[in-house]
Amino acid sequence: MELGDIDTPALLIDLDAYERNLERMADKVQATTVRLRPHAKTHKCPIIARHQMVLGAIGQCCQKVGEAEAMVRGGVPDVLVSNEVVGKSKIRRLAALARLARIGVCVDNQQVVADTDEAAQTFGTRLDVLIEIDVGTQRCGVSAGEDARNLAQMVDRCTGLRLGGIQAYHGSAQHIRSYETRRRAIEQCAQKAQHTRDLFERAGLNCEIVSGAGTGTHPFDIASGVYNELQVGSYIFMDADYLKNLGADGKPIRDFEPSLFVLTSVMSHPVADRAVVDAGLKALSTDCGLPTVWQHEHMAYVSVSDEHGVVKLDPARDSIAVGDKLSLLPGHCDPTVNLHDWYVAMRGGSVEGIWPITARGAGR
Ligand SMILES: *Cc1c(COP(=O)(O)O)cnc(C)c1O
């Protein structure tokens, strides 16, 4: 099939750009002691996990037990749930999954540590545990330092758990536009992580893993000398929001290229300056802003509803007809992926593969 034959809305990957992104991130850690554990919440697809691992990634991160199950079923041997897993049924599924693969999880609560230990013993498995510390996001995580060490001591006494180290992920720093502000956020974050690691080591606790980082901050996380696992996710696809982050020169960063698009058709063109396309809220996520129309700078996707998107045109420059196709660059890649059942992997204008998004909707 060629591009023109694809029914819409469809989620496309530009394979050339995608492969360059994979290689660029693999190159960045190549000469360092930092390992790559990319985040599967971005792609939800074991085929993509395999591409990352062929280039040296040690495993995958997931955010949900359901995602971890999909990755393990798809052949991933090593998964960290970089999130808290709470509630009897989820914890039991996680402990059972550890029969099939190496499984890690983050904790920030004593009762959850006890419940996870009990489940692992019931299933005869052992889970790797990272203590999540709050490095400034004010979301999950115990305070860095003594609170983290105290929880680590409890984990260390559990026979079903293996203390692996700490997670120090700064989510809100990823999209800080200014290079210097982003750098300073990670500097503080790394100090907290290092202080906590020092306390672990003084108490004789294992802290071989310091995990964190995302696409927006990874250069600083690598340079810190504190982190040794990167959880980067979005770099494979990028999105309109990430492309707004600025580099040291004050210009938008272009280390990684947009490779994920929603292909849409013009379904109505009632007046000269307005076209309506068939990709709305059910085909793309707008939580980080509306999509942009790829390679048509004068067109603007200006409003969205369930099944429609309104595109403003400049009739003097743009000519478009009902049935024409446009590629949209989504505002936010991860939740956009979660709206689709498969990727159409494109090389140039031709379809090279259909990749199922098997963890789509794995919200538990
Ligand atoms: C989303 C997420 C990441 C990856 O972030 P990107 O900005 O997509 O690279 C890493 N770690 C955790 C815990 C996350 O939630």
C-alpha cells in the first residue's frame, strides 16, 4: 500500500526518522556507564521495545501492570514499573508476572512494601524494588534522605523483595522550555539522589540503580554522574510540545525528529478558508495543545471536537480538496498512541508494516 491507500484517521510512523531517533539515543549512552531502559508508556508496542533492545537497551519501563504484562507477553525479559502499584489485585498480578520475567517496581509506602513482599512470597517470586524519592515534582515519592533510607531498610528485610536502589524522576522538569532552568532543576534533583544514595551506602544498603530522566532532561541526567539508568520515552516519536523546548543557544532543540503522525482526510471544505478533517479527540490527544499540520505552515488546526478538526486555510496560498490527506503532528505523543490499535510503519511513501499497539488501553 501507498500513503494514498491508507484509510484515516491512521497513526503513522516515519521509519527513517524513527530509526535515526533510536540510534541517536543509543549513541548518547554508548561511551558512558549509563544504561538505557526506555519507557514503553510512549509506544505500548513490543515490536518497538525489541528495536530499542537490539540497540542496547537493557529492558523497558512501564507505568501500569497491564503494560508490563503486554511487554512480557511480547518477549521483553526485564521490566521496571516506574510507578507505585497499589491494591491487592494489581500487586498479585505483578508478583505473578515475575515468574516470567525480571520485574521491578517503585514504592513510597510501608503498607505497600508489606503487601508486595507477601504477594511475592505467595507466588514464589522476587521483585526488584526502587525507593521513589520526590525530587521536586510534588507527586509521588518519599522525601529524599532519611525517609527514603528508612523505607529502604524495611525493603531490605523482606524476603520477597530485592532492594535495587532509587528512582528520582523529575516529570515536570521535562517540558521546562529554558535550557538553563531545566539544567538547574536536574542539578538539584541529582543532589537529592546522591545524598540519598550516600545514606543508603552508609547504612549498608544496596543502591546500585539510580533511575530517572526523560527526553527533556536526559543530557543533564547523563552528565550528573549520579544517574545510571535512563527512562526516556518520547525521544522515539517527539511531538509538537517537545519541539518547543529550547537549547543552550535559545533555539528549539532538534536532537530528535518528529516521526509520529496522525494521517487525516479532508471530509468537508464548505468555505474557502476552512477545511474539516476526520481526526478529532478520538484520534489525537490535545492535553498539550492542538496538533500542527505537517509541512503546511500556513494551515492551522484551530479547533477540535470528538470526530472533527477544523483547519484554517489561507485561500491565496493553500489549495485543498475534499478527500485530500494531511499529516498532523500531535501535541502529545503518548496519549495519542493510546487511542490507536496499530501503527502504520511507513518508509518514504510506502507501507512497510502494521505494528499492533498491544498495551493500548492497559490502564490497570
Ligand atoms: C513519562 C515518564 C518517563 C519518560 O518521559 P519522556 O518525557 O516521555 O521521555 C520516564 N519516567 C517516568 C517515571 C515517566 O512517567
